[in-house]
Amino acid sequence: MNLILFGPPAAGKGTQAKRLTAERGYVQLSTGDMLRAARKSGSELGNKVAAIMDGGSLVSDEIVIELIEDALAQNKGAPGFIFDGFPRTVAQAEALDAMLAKHGQQIDCVIRLEVDPQQLMNRIAKRFAEEGRADDNPDAYKVRLDAYFAQTAPLVPYYEQQRKIRSVDGMADVETVARAIAAAIDAR
């Protein structure tokens, strides 16, 4: 089972991915984590990633696909993969589909965490006030949230056309969201 957890920053994707990893043995493929690990590895690909990131540029889709392909190869016996942070655009989704097809795989399910952007902004502002996390700065978060909706909105019809999207109320409590995600996966 290959699935994508789809939702804006602070929607709870990371929390739910950790649960699925623990409960079902899926491997979480977080592109941010993979890029940081590649950078530290000292491998040829890692050195290429480091040079790009150090130059302030974005790592190309081709390199991210290569990292994902390496992770799939390293975890051949896994019961499934959770894609976290990728794809973010239709071009990335098409590249991911092509790479998976090459290995006889596909995205089986896209879990869309439906959230209220204003409630997320309130959640972030509260967390920033209480914990002072730099990534929770409300102004910076608003930019990330706007970018998410601008860049990833076209992915909804892309996966709807493939009949892979299952929507879940991401504003519910963690347990309710987890049960809804499990039901969506089990219905596939």
C-alpha cells in the first residue's frame, strides 16, 4: 500500500504518519528528512544535494525522485510507503507515478486531511505563543499555508480523476482522524 498524506502544514500529517508507521509497519518517506540524510551521507548524490542546498537553490524533482527510488530499494519488504511532502505539484505527481510504474507499483490512496485554514492559523499562533517554535511564527506560517494552497490545489483534481482521494476531517481529534484514515485505507 502506497499512500500520500495530503494537507497543509500543521494539519497533522506527521502525527498520523507516525501512527501508521507504528501500527502498520509502513515506511514514511519524508522528502525533507531524505534530503537532510542524503546531505549528511557524504555519498555522490548527497554531495550533489549539499551543493544545491548550500547554494540556496531548490533540489530538482529528478533528484528527489532518485532519493525516493533509493528508499524504495532499501525497504523492499515494507508493507507500504507513506509519501510526506511529495508530490507538491502535478509534474511531481506524474514523475512519481512514472517511477513507481517502472517498479510495478502505484499510489494506492491519497488521504486528504480537510482543515479550516483560519483554525490552523489560530492553532499555530497559540503554539507559537506557548512554545516559541520558530517554524510556528504566524507570519511565516501564513506564507507557507498560502504557498501550499497555490501549489498543491491542482493535485486534488489529478488524484480525484484517478479515484484515489479519500477525504478525512483533519480538524477532529487525533484518535478520530486516525480511525477515519484506517477506514479509508482498509476500504481500498
